Amino acid sequence: MIKLLCIIFALGLGTSLFAQKEYTMADIHLSFKCDEELDKDYEDGYYLYMGDNIGIDIEMVPFSEESDEFVKSAEYGVKEIASDFELSTATESGTLANVRNGAYGIYYDSLDDEEYRIIIITILDTKHKQAYEITIDCYDDDIDRGKRVMNSIKLSDY
């Protein structure tokens, strides 16, 4: 009986450690989940979510403000943003599992001489001719948390 209670407690603790809170931006039809409490700021179509260990920036950019190559390829868009941030070669890259026309790259960045990983994501909304530009800064270098956020990103149909 005690063994059963220990197992139940451990399962409950494990579930609560990765409890996910959903963050929704209805105006841009995007949501994501994070296991850290985040403060939200918004200014002119630019969302910023900040926690103790993670920062998430989300911006919608009309295709007319992107390069022709960016609009044709989400993968190219990731590289273009990385170049704008003066980041070196990605340590990992690919397409998003749950979102069409989405790509990501994982890079190293630094803040106050502290190196951390950043995930750059682009999603091309060809129907509305807009690009989502998303960065996930993993300040504690917990790339697994960043990937969980990335893999939780959803777009609602509109």
C-alpha cells in the first residue's frame, strides 16, 4: 500500500513539474504552452512573454515587408533572422511538427557575456500573407523547455 501511494505521489509530482499554462493571442490566432509563469507585454503587434528563465517574442510581419526569399521559404526566413541577429551557424534546424509552413533553428547567443541558446521560428501564413517571427530565449540554457514551447505552438484557423 505504501509503495502504491509513493508511485501515485511521484506521478502527481512529475505531472505538476511540467504543468503547462496556455498563452493565447486571439488577435493573431496563435497559442503556446509553457511550464513557467510568464509576464506579458504588448506593443504595436509585438508580443513579449518573460519568465525567470525564458523569453518569448512574437511578431507578425506582412509579406510586403519581408524579402522575396523569406516569403518563399520558412527555412530561409530563420537563417535571415539569425543573420540579422549576427548569430552563427545553427546547432539544429528543421520544420515544425504541428504547424504547416513553419521552420526553426537553434543558435547560441549571449547576454552580459553569458551564453545561452535561442530558438528562432518562422511560420508563413500564405492565406493572409503574413509571417510569424518568433524567438524563444532559453536563458537558463534549458533547451528542452524551449522545445516544449516550440512544439506546443498552434495556429487557429481563421
